[in-house]
Amino acid sequence: MIEIKHLTKTFHSAGGEVEALKDISLTIKDGDIFGIIGMSGAGKSTLVRCINMLERPTAGQVLIDGRDLGAMSEKELRAERRNITMIFQHFNLLQQRTCLKNVCFPMEISGMKPGDAKRRAMELLELVGLPDKANAYPSQLSGGQQQRVAIARALATDPKVLLCDEATSALDPNTTHAILELIRDINRKLGITVVIITHQMSVVEEICTHVAILDGGEVAEQGTVGTVFSSPKSAAAKRLVFPNGEDELVSDPTVEQRVRVVFNGADATGKPLIATMAQEKGILVSILAASTRGLDGKAYGSMLLAVPGGKEQVGQVIEYLQSVPGVLAEEV
């Protein structure tokens, strides 16, 4: 378990002090895929660097399984970092080394025998789907392939935690989806806790179970992805979920009420959900706003509906939508 308690980070510059993080408290459970999202300058990258103590916080604690990283000696911290590895936006591979030798590198540093390191590296390249690229150099690979090698290298020390700092930001949508599927598969197979730092709503929607929204160095909102994205409470969350201001739409409460629908992997290959509901339930709703997309036959995104009638009608709509796997619905 990762426990972040009242974390503060202040930078000093010629122009004065900048408080990048302000009293951050989060709990990330073992085996979770936890998203930390916010606009540029929200403090996301500073927070992730504080989690593994690449940045020392000004105040507060980071505890991994009850052990305070800030209280460790440099030697203890170096050993603990073997359990907390990281992948980055630009991969950070060693260009003069082959893929195999890139993956071997952290094992070599730890003193593993070369033969054992090579065998383990080949197992990891197999895990990420690149056993045929062992002798290729990073410059010969696509961006997605380079990130797969970076993931394999991050797994070389058998970590408990994988930190992903904007790991898909440099990739196209299809490659992003493939990398997220790989991370999800690794999470399931190995039980590694994953922390994803991103500014992309789509990344959090697709893979994360819990999310914290950072705004101005503070946690504006946190909870399950379904809860936060279906009914955002803070201004920062609303800006992310409704970037075009759809949440400011005004409905006449005497005529219609609003229901927000979140698609988190619902089947998108069957009948149209809203049209089918109208046919089966006889309820004609209006779509006020929608931002959805399909990936591998699954639907992701959100929709805002206007429902005519009273509470009973709204209840019927929510009950119907909630019966569909991968769909969350809530009156707003």
C-alpha cells in the first residue's frame, strides 16, 4: 500500500517560492491501477517524483507498506527504489545498447550474473511481445515498441510499484490502447500496483480503477473513476470531464431532469443503447452532450441525457442503463 500523507513541496527560485504541492493525502491500495490527472502545471510530475523520492518533499510522508521513504538512508532508499520503478513519456532507453542489453542494465547494476540477467531479460521481452527485437537498437523501433522495451526494463527488478509518468503521451491512439492493455495485463498477471500520471481523460477512463484530480498542487477530488467522472463535484473535475462546458447546460426541472451516463468498456457492437431503451421502455430522452469513442468493440466516454417526466421515469432510465455491463448512470 502507498500512503501519501500531507505532502508539500516548495521550490525556491530567484522569483520567490513556488508551492508545487499543497497538503496532498492519498491512499493507493496494493494491486490497484490509480490515475493522477490534471492540467499542465497541476503538480502531477512533482508528485510522482516525490513518491519515489527523486524529489524530496518539503513536508509530509510517503509510506510504502508502512515504511517511511523520507526517513530512509540513501543506501536504504536505493534498495527500496528497486521496488518502485518508472516509465516515461520519451522512453529513456540507452541508444547505444540493444533492447536485450537495455533490459539487462538494471540487473547488471544490482550484481546479477550476466547469464541470469540475459535469461530474465528474454523472459521479459517475451512478456511484452518483443522477443524478436532482442538484438535491435531503440532507433530501429517504433514508439510503441520502445515503450514496451522500457516496460520490460522497469520489470527487471521485480518491482511492487510501477509509476507511469505520461507514458502514452507521445503515442498515437491505437498504440496508446495497446500499451494500456499491456499494462493492465501486467497488473493482472504480476499483481503490480500501477500509478498513472496523465493529462488525458481517455487514459484514466480506459484503465484506472481510482483517480485523483490535481489542481494547483492540491487534490481537488478523488474516488473511483466511475463516481468521479459520472458526477464531478469540483470545478477542476468538471473542466476535465466537460471541457466544452456541457455541465453548465440548464434544464427546466419541471419538464426534464438530467442523467449522466459513463461508458467504461461497455459493449459497443450490439444494438444502440439509447434507441433500444426507447423501444423497450417507451422513454424518449434527449442527448444534451456526448463524448464517446469505441476501442476494440468497447465504448468509453460519457453522455448527458435529458429525461422528461418525474423521478419515476428517471429511476427507470437509471435502472435500465445500470443493468448494462460497463455502464454507470446517475441523476445530476
